Amino acid sequence: MPGELCWLPKFGVDGQLILHLRQTSHEPWKPYTAFPHLKVPDYRIPGGSKGWATYQKLFKAGWILVPTDVAKRSLVANPVTV
């Protein structure tokens, strides 16, 4: 079953956006690096988006992209500590 993808700040605050995942909508968002069985190596592009290669793989597999503003609202309701 496909999960959900979104781009959120690395540490849950303002800053560089990186890919976050959750396998069901009931789970908290976690950085893609917390899923070694799903992630693929990042492209070696200076300043490139962290998680872009993983995003491409999972999006092609049917994962759903959740807008950042929608995902941020769930972070306020369910804070995550990583």
C-alpha cells in the first residue's frame, strides 16, 4: 500500500526542506533517512534537494504527495521527536 510524501523543514522548524514520509496517514511524519528500506542515495548535486531521488522512486510507485502546508498542520497537532 502506497504511503504519503511531503517536504518539511529538516528539524520541524524553518529551514531547508527535506523529504518526509509516512506509510499511513495515522503515523507521524519522519525524514526519509528513517526508512533505509525505502530510500535511495541522493543525487550528487551541490545544493540539491535532500530526498529528491527517493521522492521520484516512491512517487512513481504510487505514493501520494501531501502539500507542505497541510503536513505542517499535522506536525502542530502531533509533534515528532527524531
